[in-house]
Amino acid sequence: MKFSKELKEAIKNDERFDMQEMISLKSLVKHVKEAKITPPKKGVETPLDAKVQIPGFGVMTRKQMQGSIQRYIAEVSKYLKKGDPESAYKALYKRGVLKGFLETEIKHSGK
């Protein structure tokens, strides 16, 4: 939101307006816009920088979620390479977070 010099000066000179309150309101509007969660839309891919809701986990950007999926898969792979299928099983099925990540990624992929 940009104000012309004349409007800023008029607001400054008018005792009814408090410039600090205007700045705070502007800041609040900016934070509300940034905090918006993007719902999935069929046929439309959600941008990577959009915040998405992961069931049972919380909110993060799609890009962060994709990185988390890759880390979980790498962790499972590491356990399998070490010959520890129990730990791989726990990482895949006991936590449940990976399932939420994958379901959310599928919903937001536009398919």
C-alpha cells in the first residue's frame, strides 16, 4: 500500500490519524497475507513457495515439505542399507508424518 506525499502530509497534520497506527495496520495486513494457507485445487499445481497444511503436522511451504519427504526416504534407505528393517519400518509406518507429507504433495501437484 503506497501513499502519495500529499496524503502522507495531510495524515501527518491531521490529529485524528496516528501514523504509528497506520504503519502497524500495514504490517498486520502484510503478515496476514503471508500466513495464508493455500488450499489444493484440482488441475492446478500449487506454487512451491505457497504454504500448505499437512494433516497431523502443521504448516510449511511445498518446497520445505518436498525436502522433508526426501530426508525421510533417505533415512529409510540408510536403515535398509545397514540391514535394519525394523528401523525402516518404524520410520515409514509408525511416525505417520511421511504419509501426511505424501498425501498433501499429491493433492497440491495438480493431478
